[in-house]
Amino acid sequence: MASGLDQSETKFNNYVALITALKLTKEGLEEYVNIAMKDMYKKISNKCRGYLDCRDNCSKMHVANFDKWCDTCEKWREEIALYMRNKERISVVHWNKFESMIWSGGDKLTAINQVANVFVHECRNPMVSVTDDFSSIISLLENCKYFSIERNLLLNVRKVRNKYFAHNGTFTVEENDLVKCLDVLSGFLNNRSLQANSKCKQTYKKICDLKLKSKRENVIEISNISPMVYNLVRLHHDKPTIVLERVDDIISNKHSTFVKRQPYRRFDLILLYFFFLFYQFIMHGNLTDDIEDKDVLHGTGRFRE
């Protein structure tokens, strides 16, 4: 029978495996979502042809006072609203966060990001790509009619993310729960809407591999992420909010330079070891000088005549 320590380590490893699965899922969806948003933007843009460029930036200047919006911005807003799954939701969009004069600016990334973020619940920064955040992607898929993924499937994916990661202050996951979560994510990626995308197909296979304990040990993504998560939990175990925020950054690749395995890590450790020895040598020298100075002042020690 496994000891309590072994069981805790196993559950923590399961937690890391789930984080890895969420990260892989997000990365697997990026290409699919970007292609879809470019296509949707092009369709809306074609409907808005012939309108003059906005000069007032209506969403910022007039916010929800749509009667004062120029014809161009109002047309764009109407066409965007046609893709909103819940028509009432268009009325609760925080328009003051958006730059409507950018919408008609051509097939540029900033314009596409702005349009895509209209569908994200409580979007914080419309200039940032939806694909930068796992929750934003799910929110887009839920609220935008361009996508035809079953709502129950998306709700289950959100539940996996929220229950077992975002609201999990224990930083552990039971084996059975992990497998259930992986079943949800793999089923999501194997949805008929995503099957045609090669990146989603590759990610689906990776998630399926995570279901097998024997294969998890050899997953490079887990090896890269595990030390970072372990250090975060060790340093901030009493502040779960900090851990969850920073792990969310790992999932979003906001700190990818720290996640990647360092190619010369052993060499770095050797340098650190020598630095430590050098530091000890300097400190010992300073301590010796202080003792000698005191001996001279008090007429004691080897300097006493």
C-alpha cells in the first residue's frame, strides 16, 4: 500500500498533468480559432463595404448611445450582432473598451482581435488575441454563432477548467477525476467541428496519451511544467490565488521562457555552486578582517605586542 507521501505526490502529479492537458488544448485550438476569426471578419467586412472610415471612434466617444454612432460603426455593430448566439448579450458589451474605428481598418490583427473579443464574456483587453487565454477561447466558442460546437460540451470543458484547476486550492487531483477531465478534453477536440484541423487532431492524440500513467512520465510538456508548478506551490502554498494566477500564465504561455527546459541547466547549477563558494570565501575574509580589527583595538590576539 502506498504511503501518504507517495499518494500526495501522485495527486500533485495528476494536477500537473491536468495543467498540461489544458495548455495543450489551448495551443491545439489556436490555429482553428485564428482561421475562423479571419474568415468571419472577412464576411462582416464584405457586408460593410462602401462605408466611410469612422473618425469619431464611436464606441469610445458615445459608448452605448447608439443613436450618435456614425453609419459605419453602427453597420459594423449590427453585422457583429448577427453572429451573437444570445441576441440580448450584445446590449451588455462594454463598448467603451473597444475601438470601433479600428473595425473597418482592413484585415489587420488588431481589427480581428477587436471583433473577436466582442463575444468574450467580460473581456478585459480587446486588443489582445482571444487565443491568449483558455477561458476567452471557450467564451468565444459559446457566444459566437460562427461555431457549431455543442453547448453541453463547452460547459463540461469550462467545468474541468474551473473545478479542477481554477478553484482548486489543494493543487491535487484524484486519478479518477483526472481521467474524467481528460475524457472531456479529448472528446471536445474530437468534435466534428474540430476534426478537420490537423493541430486539433494532433492534440487529441496527446490528450489521449495522458490517460495512461505509463506514458505520462515521458511527456516532455509535463517535464517542463512540473518544476515550475512545484516551485510556485512551495513558495506560495498559503496563497493559492497567486499560484493559480501564475499557473494560468503558464497555460497561456505568458511566461513560456520560464517553462521551457533550459538546455544548459547543469552548467548553470555548476556556476551557481562556484558563486556560492566564492560568496562564502568573501564572507569568511570579511569576518576575519573584523576579528583582526577588534584584536588591534582591544590589544588582544596575535597582534598584541
